[in-house]
Amino acid sequence: MTVPKNTPSDEPLPPFGRSTLWLYKPAFFPQICTEKKTILSVDDILALIGDRCDGVIGQLTEDWGETLFSALSRAGGKAFSNMAVGYNNVDVEAANKYGVAVGNTPGVLTETTAELAASLSLAAARRIVEADEFMRAGKYEGWLPHLFVGNLLKGQTVGVIGAGRIGSAYARMMVEGFKMNLIYYDLYQSTPYGQFLKANGEQPVTWKRASSMEEVLQEADVISLHPVLDKTTYHLVNKERLAMMKKEAILVNCSRGPVIDEVALVEHLRENPMFRVGLDVFEDEPYMKPGLADMKNAVVVPHIASASKGMATLAALNGKIKGYPIWSNPNSVEAFLDENSPAPAACPSIVNSKALGLPVSKL
Ligand SMILES: NC(=O)c1ccc[n+]([C@@H]2O[C@H](COP(=O)([O-])OP(=O)(O)OC[C@H]3O[C@@H](n4cnc5c(N)ncnc54)[C@H](O)[C@@H]3O)[C@@H](O)[C@H]2O)c1
Ligand SMILES: O=C(O)[C@H](O)CO
């Protein structure tokens, strides 16, 4: 385990290790973990926190619960900033108990994640990966009308489950780009896409809010999952719900792996060769459930929807919680990302700010 010594501000920071854990040690000089492991265990992080640490910027692969929050608090820590939108790896109640502020990075990843979901939808619909493998294997002997027949999107129905920031952006791309009809289901929100169309004075396709998730599964030709991962969405797509979908449907997941029961999915893919999936996330990341890698009707990529500089900027600013108020609208983060102007003296998004009674910025 190598943790660099405090780095004077006029020296370049040490190079990143494979993990991007940052620790704010006394005097507020960040120490970057140069550990060569990709995923740090709770014990690794305990050792890194040591007996003095003001705050940590960590990532979604780390298990931030009672053990780490009590250790961080004992070391004088006041903030944990998760370098991700989703914070299902964080036990916020444990953080509240130890008075540790928890940051996340909403908004900056909306378009990039929606674009990957759109890419996976197209790759699955037009069988891009299968065709690419065929080409590289030297199997192409000349044009044939039935070679890799895929699904046409125009005029078909796209379904979105979890119509928040990313789900709505994905819906916009599929509706406007491919003129698909839209059906969406969200546990809480009522009319996000309707408002968007109305505000633009147009109604080029039909859209409706489904009263149940099952309605989306039965009606849509392409379904993309964008909910948070919590108790209500664990194995949201299971054997029974897969069976409700059209035999030639396309299912895309760029949210979190456990939203789909991956064992049931492998069985469904095996039994329904015309059913296709595009997956950015997996139930036991970095692993795939047995059999998934052999499925020609699955396009799989290693959680790449998000990588962006903006996410690191927001995570770093969330880590500066000491003396900072909370930005009043975490969905509007542009002010933090303008490289030509200084970032506002506020934390972009602290998920437990109310529980900790942190002040809201007047900016
Ligand atoms: N693959 C990636 O790299 C990547 C990148 C960014 C975000 N994400 C994931 O995407 C998720 C969504 O991000 P966002 O910015 O759109 O968040 P968001 O909070 O704007 O949207 C999530 C939506 O899910 C809805 N929801 C919650 N429970 C539901 C349920 N049981 N059924 C249906 N809908 C439900 C919420 O009401 C909300 O509208 C994140 O929590 C994260 O896990 C993944
Ligand atoms: O939730 C997120 O932000 C992504 O999954 C990783 O950055």
C-alpha cells in the first residue's frame, strides 16, 4: 500500500494509481491513493484513513457503511464524496449517525449516459457486434439480403423505466432521433417528457406515462432502465417480467446491474434468440453471470457510460464541505464546470444536507 506524503501545493500531484481514492489529510493537501488495485476493500480504506483524515473522495465500488464512516469520523473526517451519481454503495444513515456529509455528482453524466444507452440500443437493434465479429473472422462472402437482419426503430415504441435526468435525456434522443413513440414509467415523477414537448410546442410522436411498469414491458419494442438502485428496484426485471416482454424486444441497462436478475436474463436470452440486450452494468461487477459472455444476442461493455472530467470536478468540490454551503439546485451544475471562471463557493450536491442541517447557498 503506497500513500504519498502530503504534497506541497507547488509540486505536481503524484500520478494516479488504479483506484482514484483521494484522502484529505490535515492542512487540506489531498493525498491520492496510488494503490495498484482497481477496487479497494474496507480494510484497505481503513488503513488509508489512518488516525487523521478530513475527508475522502471515493468511488462506487467501495462499501461505505458503518465501519468506514465511524473510522472517518474518529479520524476527524467531515465529508465523503462519491465520484458517481448513484450512491447505492453508501449507507447514508450511517453517515448521518457520524455527522459525515455525503456528496454525489448528479447532472454531469446525464447526456453521456443517455448517449451510451442510445448506442447500446442501436448496437443491439442492428446487431453491430455480431456483424463486426463476423467480418473480422473473414466470414463475409458477399452481400445477402438476410445477413444480420435487425430491428427498425422508426415508428416503434421506446419504453423508459425511471424517467429522471438520464431516462428523460435518453427518451428525447430516441424520440427525436428515430421518431419512436414513447411509453415511460416512474415511481414518483409524473410528466417529465410531456413538459419538454409542450415547452417546445411540438408533438411529433405519441407519448404516455404508464400506470405500471408491466404496461411498459408489454408495449415497448426497446426498453431502457434508468432508475436508482434501492430496495424498490432490486431485481426489478426478473424472470416473470422478462416473460412479459415481446419476443423480439431489446432491453438496455445503464443504471445498476442488480436492477436485472442476471441469471434469469441469461436463461431468457438462451430461450429467446431474437430478444437482445445492451448492458453497461452487471449484477456482480466486474463479473458476468455464467453464460452471459456466450450469448450472441447480448452486447456488453464495462461500465463506460460515465467517464468524464466534470464528474471529478464535482466530486472534488463536494469534498470541500468544511465551511461551504450547499448549492441550491444540484441539477444545474454548469457554474462548477466553467473552466474560465472560479467555481462557486458551494458544494454541488450533498445528499444528506437536510439531515445534517447544512446551510443552503444563496448563490
Ligand atoms: N452506467 C453509468 O455509468 C451511470 C452513469 C450515471 C448514472 N448511472 C445510474 O443511473 C441512475 C439514474 O441517474 P439519474 O441522474 O437519471 O437519476 P434521477 O434521480 O434523476 O432518476 C432516477 C429516477 O428513477 C426513479 N425511480 C426510483 N425508484 C423507481 C422505481 N421503483 N421504479 C421506477 N422508477 C423509479 C426516480 O423517481 C427518478 O425519476 C443513477 O442512480 C445511477 O445508478 C449510471
Ligand atoms: O452512477 C454513476 O455516476 C456511474 O455509474 C459511475 O460514474
